[in-house]
Amino acid sequence: MKKTAYLILFALAGFVSAASQSRPAWVDNPAAVYPDRQYVSAVGAGPDRKAAESAALASLAAFFRQSVSTRSSIRDRETQVNGDYYSRSDISLSIETSAALDSLIGAETRETWNDTPNRLWYAVALMDKGKCAALYSAELDRTAREVEALTAMPDGPTFEAVARCGKARKLAADAAGYALVLSMLDGPDRRKEVSELAASAAAAQDKAKTIPVEVRVKGDSGGRIKAAFASALTAWGFKTGGRASRYVLDVTFTRTAAPRNAFFNTRYTVDAALIDTSDQAELFTFNIADRESHTAGQEDADYRALIGATRKIAEAFPPVLTEYLDSTY
């Protein structure tokens, strides 16, 4: 009986030893199998194969994200000293969350290993520098062509052109991520080219926003409602004024006395629509309604309604305008 027990223990010890010896070198040091001169690699672990592969790809992305963050900071410092090399823009703020880091082009899980005694799977994810650099260069070329097409304005400055240029700026932000990843793959340094692309898209959008927008308001005797809308449009970069404008923001402001309780009450509504007068198309609408009260009298309640409406316009109209422009193209 004792002899049988010894044999079983010996066999188990041999099994554990064999499992330990079969541990691939890449689990602890992926560069030992996939040299840094040719690959970027990372290891992940999980309770099953799929989880390990996902963890490996996430680790690979985390490596790039951390490296991109470091290089972005360095680039910002370089820009302050050498302003003629990389143009400074808000694009650097979005590099760390760009599509380039959400889904690495050409990344793959090459091997997996099941550490059976510890009930753990390992996977190694990698990118072949040469192959992936070619893929990123091609993606940059495609993005540059798309940005150029989006920023073209054959019909001159229009709201549609503003929206197209907005999309072009987002693509340029993604391209900045692609360029930094490309440089970390030992590919050509195209960051200056991408920075110029972003500046071009921003300049095109600024040009598109030179279209004047006429603000017409009914029921606004003091001009406060008009001023609130004009301020919001100006803050976005548009020009306001001019009766020959192609675009008109048509607004109606109404105030009505509401039933009294312990206060004098005034209900108000603001109904606005942006109109393209070239075809009378209604591009988007904006509507708010609320009530204001005062103890002194109806005129005071009316005045509070006016102030309340201007405050709500300032708060609520800019996001509606932004949403329209973001969703138009």
C-alpha cells in the first residue's frame, strides 16, 4: 500500500516538474522569442484562453498608450521650444484616446499556453514592426485623402461644410495617433505631416464658419433673447447679423401670465429654428419652456421670465448646435 502511495506521489511530482519545464520562454520574457528589433510584444493571462488573448492585446495597447502619452508630453515641450517644427493644436489632447489605440492595426495573438497546475492561461500578443508600419502608413495616406475631400468647399462656406470640417478634424486627431504608433514601430516619422493636416482641417473649419447667421426674434422688445442666441453662435465661431444672410435663426419668445398663488407667475416659451433660405430647409429646432415667479407683481415675474429664458438659452442652445453639427456628416 505504501509502495503504491509513493508511486502516485512520484508520478504527481514528475507531472508538476514537466509542467514547469514546459513553460515557454515568452511567458516571462516575450523578447527572448520575439526580438524587439522585429516585434512589439506583450503577455496577458486569464482563466481561459479567450480571456488570456484579450488580456494580451490589452497589455499591448496599454504599452502603446503609455508610450504615446510620454511622447505627447515630450512633443509638447519640443513645440514650445521649436514652434516651427510641430504646430501646437488641441489635437495632442486627443491622441491618447484616438482610434489608433483602441484597435491596433495588425496586432495578433501568436501563441497561448495553459498552466494547468495553476489553472491559468497565458497568451502573447505582438505586432510585426515591418508589416504593421506598412499598414499604418497606408492608413495615414487614406486618412489624408479623406481629410482633403472633407475640407473641400466647392459651394463655399455652409453649415454642411462646417460639419464636414469637424469630421475632418476628428480624423486628423486619429491620424496623430497613427503617426505616433508608426514612429514606435520604427517606421517613418510622419508627425509633422499629420500636425499640418490637423492645422489645415482647423483652418478650413474656421473659414467655413465665416458664414453670417441672421438672428430674428419675435416678442423680444429689449433684444436680450437675440443677444443670448448671438452670443452662443459667436462663441462657436459663427458671425451674426446682416439681412442678406443665407442662414436665419428664426426665434419666437412668448410670455403669458400664469394663475396666481402666493406669487405672480409667468410662463415663457422659446421656439427657434435654423433655416437655410436657399431652399427654406429647416436644419434644426430648439425649444425651451419654463415658469418664473415673483412676489412684487406681474411685471417683475415677466422680467424674471426674460432673464430665466436668456440663462437657459446660454446653457442649452450651444449643446444642441454642437450635436447638430456633429451628426450632420
